[in-house]
Amino acid sequence: MRYSKFKKHMLTLSLVSLISMIVLLFVIVWHLYSAILKERKILIHSQVDTVMSLMHEVYEDALEGKLTKVEAQHQFLEYIEKLKYSDNGYFWVLNTKGMMLMHPYNKSSVGQSLIHSKDKDGKFFVKTFITTAQHSGRLAKTG
């Protein structure tokens, strides 16, 4: 009988230990995932800031008369088309009406309005991009 109680206590202790380890593992994985996601967001924001700085530089050249407005726009789009981030990330450019101005891989979409495009969940993702950019102050104010 003593042995049976000992065995029961050991089983209970083992189960509690196993559950504790699983919870601890879940917390560690969640923390790592959150940290990686935060770092990725910071990196993407930094890269977008770099693109915005480049755009403002080309815009200043146009204001100073070094380039025409059309030349400046063309030069900016050429720069952005060559930029990549992470392993397979790239930039594309839409105007505020949802017209695709530059896409490095989907050339057929350039010149097309994507304002009514829906994602797999049926949401108008281009409208969401534009609204988010307008509210965040990240839209270029270049006239």
C-alpha cells in the first residue's frame, strides 16, 4: 500500500512537471516570436524611411531645377524597383487612387487601378493600405 501511494505521488509530480515544462516552453516560444516580429517591424520601418528619404532627395532635385518633375518621378521609380529587403522582400508603388506605378515583378499591373482588389478574405486591401498611409502621415506630400 505504501508503494502504491508513492507511485501515485510520483505520477502526479511527473504530470505537474510535464505541464509546467510545456507552459514554460510555450511562453519562451511566444516571447521569441514576439521579439522577432518586433525586430522585423523595426527593420521594415527603417527601410521605408530610407525610401522616403530617397524620394525627398529626388523631389528636392526637381524643386531646384536639376530634374523635371517627370524625370524625378521616373528616377525615383527606377531606384525603388532595384531595392530589395530581407530574403525576398521588395517595394512597389501605388498612388493614392490605387493605381500601380511600379512593381518589380508584376509588370502587367503597372498602370492598372487596384483600388477594388480584394484579398482572400474579401477585404479591399489597397484601400486599407492607402487609408493607413494617410492616417500615419507616411504618404509623400510632393505636390
